[in-house]
Amino acid sequence: MDKQVSSFRRPYQSEPGDSLLLPGNPIEAGFTYAHYQRATGVPHEHLASSTMVAVPIPVRPEDGFGETPRWPTARPELMWHPLMWLPHDVASRAEFDGRTETLDEFALRVAIQVTESSLYDPASGTWLDVLAVGGLDVDDPADVERVRLWLSGGPDALLDGLSETVGNLLDMRPEVSPELADHLEMTLDELQTARDEYDPLYAHRSARDSLQFLSECGYAMAAEAMLDALDDLALGEVGEPDPYAPINSPEYVWKPGSRKSLTVTFIRLTRDFLNGAEHTGALEALESQVQAFDGTDDQFLNGPISAFREVLELVRHLYQGSLDELYGQGSAREEGHALTELAADSATA
């Protein structure tokens, strides 16, 4: 990416080292989805959400946007975000090798493309500010109003052209230039051959080929996160919470019944994240058991919560080897590119 373009970056719901792949924590993923939906204004039916990817992906309507350039509810304040500018061929499920991408394959593939093109940089945890590339400042009310008018259908050649800018950045074919040839120590003919032979389905195959392994890593991460949540659930006494108690009070007071309702939410989130994993068949029955439970909190912790914990520990034990293998190639928590490099490399393994 051009050095000038790469300087226009913003963090958003991300920190240095964060990968777009394997969010790992079902509870945090729910908050992230809700935040993106409210902030972007993209309707739920046009947000593709996968347990494999940390952020929801805006998907264009099959029949297009109509008379406006984006969703009628899109918020101008978030139009700096590159996910709002994905071309149709990127932000829609592709058909190749005889079948259409699954939701998880689609989400993985987009995450790979967005990362490899530096629209998202996991090392810094920042996104490309697309409006800044066009010379606009989302912190300037006049520029936000300009985007608002464009979103309502008003003409604006600059904003119309930003879609092509993002599309060009997502085109990972090597440019044929003497400068790049010298940098890569290749001849211009060799560089042209590399461009001609570039596989446009490279990211698609990478996502499909790495899905099983990354799913297993995700199972272990989600099980670990939910076990930590159950540890927190077990702390504190039951009673009427003091509304004036300090927020960081060492002992949390649970309102009667609140543990039960929260556990139902935990089980449902876990079922989503562990869909396809072994040992999870008991979760549906466990949810019914929790909803029907009518005992004390101590009985609840020693009964349904203990059974829930057993399922999570089995899952974590079964899939921990895959996660250890991933971390052996470079901690995903410390090196944000580790996951996307693994997914990309699997296509040529």
C-alpha cells in the first residue's frame, strides 16, 4: 500500500495485536456485533456474522441499494470504515469449485482479504480511514454533512470514486513496475508472469482449506472463555444488591434468579460458538434444565453449572492441541498476522 494512504488509519473496537479471526470470547462477540450494528446503521439482515471473525461484515442487498449509494439507514459518521466500502464481488458469497461459500468461509475469506490488503492492520489494530484518503475528515461536521447528503442520493464525484479506490487496494495482483521488480529482484517479464498467474480465488481457497483447523482453535478458545465466565459466575453472595456500593466492590451480590437467567444466555452463546464441536449435544437439554431449575444458588452452582463446566472442559481438552499448534507458530494474541498468515498458507500446503 502507498505510504501516504497507509498513514490514514484509525483504531476501532480493536487494539494492537488483535486479529480479525477467532474472536474467541462469545460474550464479547455479542457486544461487538451490537456496537457495529448501531454505529454503522446497517440493518441486521445485511450484516453477516460468523463466530470465526471478530466483526460483522456488511453485505450488499442482492438487488442493489436502489436510488441511494448505501443502505438508507447507513450513518455518515462511520462511512470512514473500509467495511462500508467493500466491492460487491468481495462482500457477497462467491461460487467456486462447484459450490457457494458457507457463511464461515465467506467471513474468513473477507477477513483474509481485508488484512492482506492492509485495510485492517492487526499489528497496530487500525483500519484504513477511507474518507481521509479522499481528503475528508470525519471529525469535521461539514464533511460529515457532505457524506450525509451523498448517502441520501446527492451527487458527489469524490465519494463515488472512493469505491474504486478501495477496490484497487483489495486487488492483490502485483503491479508491474521497474521499482517493484528491482525490490523483488525480478525482471519485468517475471513480474508480469506473476501477475498473469495470480489466482483471484487465492483468499477463497485459503478460507475453505483452513476452516476446519481454525474452527477447532475457536472451539478451544470459546470453551476457555466460558469457563472463565463460569468462574466469575460462582463468585459473590445472593441478596439485594446495594445500588450505592462501589463498582469495584470485592464481593458481588447476585439478585435472586439473576444467575439462572445469565446462564441461559451463556449456554445459547456457547452453542453458537461450539456449533460442530464434539461433546456439545448435552447443551440443549442443559438449557431446558436450567430454565426449569427451582433450587438455591448453591444447588444451582453444584448442579447445572457443574454440568455446564464438564462440557466446556471436555471441549477444551479435545481441541487444545489445535490451539497449541497455532500458538506454536506465533501467538495470535501477540502477533496479529499469525492467524491470517496461517489461513493463507493453508491453501498452498
